[in-house]
Amino acid sequence: MRVVVAGSSGMIGTALVAHLRASGHEVLRLVRRAPAAPDERGWDPPAGRVDPGTFDGVDAVVNLCGSPQKPQRWSGAVKQAMRDSRIVPTEVLATAAAKHHLPVLVNASGIHYYGDTGGRAVDETAPAGSTGLLTEITRDWEAATRAADDAGVRVVHMRTGGVIAAGGGLLGPLRPLFLLGLGGRLGSGHQYMSCVSLEDHVRALRTVLERAELRGPVNSTCPEPVTNAAFTAALAEVLHRPAVFTAPAFAMRLVLGEAADELALASLRVVPAVLEGNGFTFRHPTVRDALAAAVDRV
């Protein structure tokens, strides 16, 4: 396949490009500057511009665009950047996919689509949540593919959990704290976390690209979500460090405001029913497996 990847310079994009090429696919990378390599094509999402010829002979587009969700207060500017960095590029690529009659668009999304699920496990058949900024943004993010949907393009919404990787993702801010012996649970620790290893996530992305029967929402998470307390214990174990501290919910809200409730305290118990129902085998089926593999690679 000839695949165009947007967001190819990020952690997931870099890993996906390498994985697709190792699997025999040709990859073109969209860049927001003058192209400097034979595999690069320029684009400017706010202007709705993509270099002419970019989609000639292309079989699929993967859109991984979106500003990172950092542990910070959400100012008005941050909220707008979170929205624009996801929805604007998606609209541009969905329109291009429709115009050029591309077979498939795989669009990044997130498990915040479901909102806070409490202790209830949800799969792809669950409706969107009713509250929360991230839920609202994710719902609109998926809706931004409408032009491609209407044109008959096979659209996949990859609803991704927290990505566990050696060089970043969930481990980025947590590993240094745990190595210093300052790790611990967040709030009560009862809230569920749905995570996925970087290796399994890029394998899942390749799977939905190659499997023509897959469309619509696909959860990319480990089959066994765990509570924050269990995640904390597993990370402490693989790092051989204690995890005796607790970050109280009230203190997190004082520092992070509403971001604390959505990024750290919300319960997201999400399972990958579509992937498992279509024969996908996780190499890291548990959060501990994913954490151990990531730590071993550092």
C-alpha cells in the first residue's frame, strides 16, 4: 500500500512509519514546512492546502494530528489549540480523501469519547459520554471525517488509550518521579485506566489499514483495564521502587483545575472488542506486560 501519514514526527507517527515500511508499505509523510526529503509532502491545514499530487496513487491516509494532552491548566488558548489541532487537519484530510476517492482514512481519536465510565466496562457499541471537554472534542473530532464518510471512504476512528512507550507517553512524566521514590496513586486510585503499548498500537493501526472489513470506531487499549492503584503498583514493581505517596484529588484540582478531573481522575474502563473479535493478538495484553516491555527498552 501507498500510505500518507499526517503527524508522522510524533512518538506514535515515528513508530508507525518505521513499522509500515518494515511491513513492505510505502509511506509519504506530510510536513508543515518545505519538504526536504523524497518521502515528504508539504501541507498547511489552517489554509486547507496540500501540495499538488500528494494523493496520486495513494491507497490510504492515516491522520495522527493533535496537540499533546499535557498535565497543565487549560486556559482558553490551550482549549482552542486542543480543538483546532485535531479538527482542522481532520477536515482537510477527510475532504481530500473524498475528492480523490481514496479507499481508507484512519483517523486518530481517543477513549475520552465515552466520558467517565466509572466501573462499567465499555466497548465500541457504547454511546458518547455526555459531559467533559475531552469528550466533546473527541465527538467533534470524529464528526470532522463526515466528508469522507459521505463519499463512501472507509473511515476508521482509532480510539486510543494511554500509550505506554519507553521514550514518552504515559511514562514520560511518571518514570522520573517513581525513580526518585516519589511515585504513588492519584486520588482514590479507584479510577480505571485503559492503556496500550506503543508496539501494540502501531500493530493495530496497520491491522485496520489492511483489513477492509474494519470501519467505524476501534478501541486501541489493552484487553484488561486496571485501576490507577493497580497501575501504580505495577509501575513501582517493574522499576523496583516504592510507591507510597498519594496525590490528593483536591490538591490536583488546585494545581490543574478541570484538567485534573479529565486527565487523572476520570475512570475510563474501555475494552478492545473490535480488535479481539477480528483476531488481533496483543503482544502486551496486560498493563504490567506493557510497562515491563517499555522499561526494558530504556
